[in-house]
Amino acid sequence: MDFKFTEAQLALQSVAREFAEKEVQPLADIIDKEHRYPAETFAKMAEIGFNGICTPVEYGGSGGNDIDKVIIIEEIAKKCASTAAILSVHTIFAAGILKFGTEAQKKKYLPLMAGGGWLGAFALTEPNAGSDAAAARTSAIYDEKTGEYVLNGTKCFISGGGKANALIVFALTDPSKGIKSLTGFIVEKGMPGFSIGKIENKMGLHGSETVELIFDNCRVPKENMLGKEGKGFSYAMMLLDGARIGIAAQGLGIAEGALDESIKYMHERVQFGKPIAALQGIQWYIADMVTKIQAAKWLVFYAAYLKSAGENFGTIAAMAKYNSSICAREVANLGLQIHGGYGYMNDYPMERIYRDAKITEIYEGTSEIHKLVISRAVLG
Ligand code: COS
């Protein structure tokens, strides 16, 4: 058993930390207040190899693994949860192409997603199919005359969907067979019949756009089918298993960001004639925060280790995501309490961190879904 990072992982951590401090932090409050997607940061992340972190070198990526991905997302989330969300969701597209795609799809999309500035997204959720993903109704009917699938339906709450150059979209090729016909398709921005609907107004994560996608007789060439017809549900579940490690890392980073802001504030803020860092009641909040963070860290990195070692990781990934998201919310809550009235004002980053933390308990599977996945694994 070895709990140490390798030299290469330490080097990556220091690059990611510096990038987060120099490029991510200065924009964090701006993109939150302006509800703006940080295109410039995404372009810089492409340049330094973060966008294709888990993509093999032969397809233009950095050839890293899930531990590397967690290291990067954790560092970025410490400074800006929105930017971390954009990167985490983006990497699901490449994961799907790598695992289920044809060689032609890999050659076409992976280099664009890694270093070419393309943004990827993943579209499973529908207005009536959230936690119950198997209730999806979007259809994809094959048109023999043209060799295309014709997609009809609506996806909702899609992170990055409005800015994405290509998305993995799940649809039923035979609605009479229901979920047994769910199939993945690669849909590109600009394909006829594909448009963006409502842009959501959210409580937090304002830099990561969340949208509705509308498919109105959207024509997708048959070569854009992902993997095998009818395997979409298990593909989506497998991809979500991996994606949840990214959100677990985001929750961890959010909690660490809240801790950093709180420590800084405790040394600056003077009450009763001394910095509040000298008050035992407040010191104990810090003890609670670091303990929760340390526990979350081991679970997140253990999940990433299992995945990168090719071992079964789904249940541990669910535990990591469930635990990290509680950690993010609880630590952000303590951080805001330490900041007192100033924490409630948006002059300090704490208010943004508190709003951003909540989503980690909801997206890429609610905490309740994770408890279902974990308990089913234990009880059968
Ligand atoms: N990996 C591979 N296959 C899986 C899987 C996994 N992690 N989980 C389920 N499957 C397969 C099952 O093996 C089963 O296959 P067969 O029909 O061949 O036997 C099939 O998928 C159905 O599984 P299950 O019966 O468990 O489906 P349920 O509808 O009961 O529940 C949950 C599935 C609730 C776990 C699923 O709907 C889920 O994760 N919901 C949350 C969705 C989510 O996270 N959304 C976030 C946003 S994504 S834009």
C-alpha cells in the first residue's frame, strides 16, 4: 500500500495549481457574476493538455489516467467550480468515444476534443427522465432512404450543451422496445434539426451553461452511432460511473477552496481584540473541515486509482461522489459561518462557493441515486 503521489503526479499537481492560481482564479467571480462561459480558459486548458488528459497520445491527448484527471479537477475546483465542471463534463465525451467508438470516430473526434478547442457534452437527461434515466423518450428512427437516423425529442439540464461542438446523445431506435433500444449517437453542433432551447437560470455554477436541447427531425448519419444499437443504457451507466469520479474531485476541490478562504479570513478578521483564528469555537470549525476533506480525498483518489488500474470501480466511485458532495456542502456551510455577515455578501468568494457546492449533491446522479447504487452493490 502506497499513499504517495509519484514524481510525475507531483509535477502535474504543481502545473495544475499554478494554472488555477494564474488563469482560473482571476476569472472566477467575473464569470459567476456575468453568467459567462470562460472560453479563454478552455482554450488555454487545451494548449496545456488538460482537455485531453485521459486521451492516448496517438489521438492527440496527454496519455494520462484518472488519477491525473482528479489532480487537475481538484486544483481547478479549489478556485472555480464552474471551470472544473466544464472540464469534467467535457472529458466524458472522449471517454465515450474511446470506450465504444469506431477507429474512424476516434481519429475524427479525439484530437479535436484534446487539443483542437472542441468542447464535448453528454445528453441523457430528459424532462421526465432524471433519476429514472430509463424513462427516456427521445427517438432515433432509421431512414433507409438516406442512411440517417432521425432524432426527435428534448433533453434538459445539459451542462455545456449550448457551447459544445459535439455531444453524445442517447435516443430510442425502437420506442416500442423502450430502454432496450436506447442507443448513443454523436451529434454535432449545426446538424439540421438540432437547436438549443432554454438556457437555465441557476443558483450557482454560473460559468457552466446548462441548457435544453431540441431535436426536431434532426438527421444524424448512421456512422455517428456510438457502439452497438440498443446498448445505450449500459453505455450511459458505465460512462456515468467514470464521470462521477470527476464530480467527486470537483466536490473535494470546492471544499478545499472553502477551507483556504476561511483560513485567510480568520487571520484577517479581528473581533474581541484579536483575529478570530484565536477563538477556539472558530478553530474547531477548521478541525471539522480538514477532517471531512481528508476523508473525502482518500475516497476520491481510491476510486481514481481503481479505475486507472482497470479494476471494478463503480461502487467506490458512487461512494466517492456521494461523500465528496456532502463534504463540499458541509464545508462550504462552515466556511460561510466563519465569514459571518461578510460571507453572505457577494464581495467575498465564500458566497459563490456555497452556491456552487450544492449542485454536487444533485448532478451526475443525486445522492439518493448513489445510495441506491451503493446499497444494491452490497445487498444484491
Ligand atoms: N454499468 C453497466 N451496466 C449497468 C450499470 C452500470 N453501472 N448499471 C446498470 N446497468 C445495466 C444493468 O445491468 C441492466 O442491464 P440488463 O437490462 O442487460 O440486465 C440495465 O442497465 C438496467 O439496470 P437497472 O435495472 O439497475 O436500471 P434501473 O432503472 O433500476 O436503475 C439507475 C438504474 C437508477 C442506477 C440509473 O437510472 C441511474 O444511474 N440514474 C441516474 C441517472 C443520472 O445519473 N443522471 C445524471 C445526469 S446524466 S446527463
